[in-house]
Amino acid sequence: MRHFTRMLPALSLTAIVCYLLATGLLAWPLFGSGTGKPSPVWQRAALAVALLAVLAHAGVLLGMHRGALDLHFFAALSLVACVVSAITMLVSITRPVAALGVVVFPLAALFVAIDQLSRPTPPEPMDWQIKLHVAVGVIAFSVLSFAAVLALGLAVQERALRHRQFRPWLRALPPLTQTEALLFRLISAGFALLTLTLLSGALFVHDIRNQHLAHVIVLTVIAWVIFGVLLWGRWRHGWRGTRAVNLTLIGMAVLGLAFFGSKFVLEVVLQRVP
């Protein structure tokens, strides 16, 4: 383990460089050459580099946090960034949304660097039930985070088409109907995982008051209701477009406050590490 710890700076640098290289490979056809949609070979190269970045990122997380689930602020940000990057890469294999990596991958590189430079904190001991609850919650948050990035892309795409700004990068995105269909598939998956998170929390988390989790539960339930209303509106009334984008982003903002709001205040602003 000590030998692996010595490798952490090299792994962190590898992850950062590969994330940025993948970003460049995806961005160049969109903004550099003016051709718009990248060739399949170009895109496969970008996704292969992104895979190396995700693997190196996972190695950093395992090494820095001793193979444990570390939920301190910067460690949790880095963990979510790694999972969102993996989701971006996997979805891009079967759907033409690799261009979203231009947003996701540089943020992941930033969070790797910040986590590497932050003061290390020992992970909190957890029972397997709590680890399961946390793991499902992290995956739910990550899936919905990717859905939020897709919603932003959808909003930009709709605005560009409305103003007849036919930029080359629009060719890299799927048609609006396909983008919306993928958005609601992701929200449905994230909603199901968020439901499991709430159920597992009700079963396994008992000391809510002493762990200062009341506001987390309230905000998570509010986000769950927002996503549930959005899915119901899509099924019952065919909601789409601006309404779908706005509700997705509002739900994600509330969920972000639940996951990271109090951690940011306690650990970054007040410098109190639990």
C-alpha cells in the first residue's frame, strides 16, 4: 500500500492530462477545424483516452482514501466527477453525446487536482449497510448530474435553432427528439436510484439528529418530488423543451444542496472537519 501511495502524484497527473487530452480531442472538431461532427476514429480515440483518465482517477481515489468511501467535501466531489466521467464515456459509446465530455472531463480534471492538493482526512468508518446506501446515492447523484449536463446541452441546442444560429458544433449533437428521449431515460434511472437511496436511508440510517442529516433528507425528498413530477408530466402531458430543462436543473440544484451544501459550509467556510 505504501508503494501504491508513492504512485499517487503520477496517477493524478495521468488522470488530469488524459482528461484534458480527451477534452481537446473532442473540442477540436467542434471549434477548431470547423467541420463539426468528429469522425468515428477521432471520437474513439477521445473515448479511449477518457477511459485511461477514469482508470487513473479511480486509482487516485483508492490510494488517497485507502480504498474507503470518503465523503469529505473535496473527496466526494472527486468521486462524483469520476463516476460522471465514466457514465459520459459509457453513454457516448452507444449515443452521439460525446461532445458533452467537453464540459464533464475538464471539471473532472479540476476536481482531481483539488482533491490531490487538499488536506487529507481519514475516511469515516462505515458498516456495509451504510456503504451500500452511500454507493447507491453517489450513483444516483452522478446519473442525474449527467442528465443535468444533457439538459444544458438541450437548452443551448434549442436556443441556437430558435435563433437560426446553425453553428458547426450542432452537428455533434443528436436531434432534439433523441436528446429529449435520452434525457428522460437518464432521469428515470436516476429517479429509481434516488428512490432506493431514500429507502435504504430509512432502513439503515438511524441517528439522523446527531449526524445532522435532517436537512439532507428534506432536500433529497424535495428533489425526488421534483423529478417525480417531471416524469409524471412527461408521461401524462408530454412535457418537453424548456419546462423539462428547467425542472431538471431545479431538481439537480436542490439535490446538489442536499449532497454538498452543508459540507461546503462546514468544511470549506468554517474549516470544521467532522
